[in-house]
Amino acid sequence: MTTLTLDEKLDIIEKYDANPEQILNILVDLQFASEAGYLDDETIKLVAECLHLTQTRVSEIVSFYSILKDQPQAKYVIKVCNSSPCRFSHGPLVFAELEKQLGVKENQMTADGLFMYHGIPCFGACDRDPVVKIKDTVFDQLTAEKISQLLMGLRNGQYPDL
Ligand code: FES
């Protein structure tokens, strides 16, 4: 898994003129530009130095925003809509099925490092519920069987056509 070089990190910070008011954009860009998918201590320290903030302050911001992560993420992070329309229809079934099939609770990584899942706000696929999103791909109208096929496909390194 590749991580960003120091120069690549500095480029992202400079893109926002190292402006503390842009810290959320800076942290989001740093996180998503890195394959590791999280902000490690070294990156948090660098942001603090460049933006003239304390490391504690930057860590607090990372903890506050659920989109930001300070721990390694699984290879496949399955995002489940938890906004009201999905939550009051099939969302709970998706969470329950993922817990059953993966054997871990929300935000826990499977022992093989392949999967974790968590809720996120509406991503605009409400009419195709039950839905999940992995990176930019939405898998819709899910059933227990389709979730099983999805996980099997991903274990084989493929995004299945459900
Ligand atoms: S409310 Fe769930 S995708 Fe929109």
C-alpha cells in the first residue's frame, strides 16, 4: 500500500496556501490521495506545523469529522446509507446482513483486513434502496444473496455485476 511522499503532501497543503481555514479540505484531500485511506501521526504533525496549529488541535479535528480516519482502513470500506429514508426502510437489514456475513460490527475490520462497513449520509441512490457504496461504485436493490455475491466477488478482487 503506497503512502504519499513528503513533497506530495506539501503540494496538497500548498494548494490551499496552508490556510488554517481550509484545514478540513486539506485533511480530506490528504486522506483520499493516500491509498492507506487514513491520516497517520506523521501527516497530522506535518499539517499542524504547516498551518501553525498544535498537533492536538489537528487530531481533535480528525476525531470530530466522521469522514476523517486516524486508523488504517480495510481494503474495501462498505458505506451504508444511514439517512432517514434508507434508515426507515431497508438500511437496518443491510447492517444486520453485513454483520452476519462478515462477523464484525460496524467500524470493525475483518481479520483478513479486507472489509469494514459504516454508515454515511444519503448518497443520492434513495430510489434504489437498499444500497451500499464502495469507493465510487453504488450497489443497489440489495438482498442477502446479492450481498453474499458482492462480498465473494470482492474477495476475488472483482467488483461483481449484480
Ligand atoms: S436516503 Fe439513502 S441513499 Fe438517499
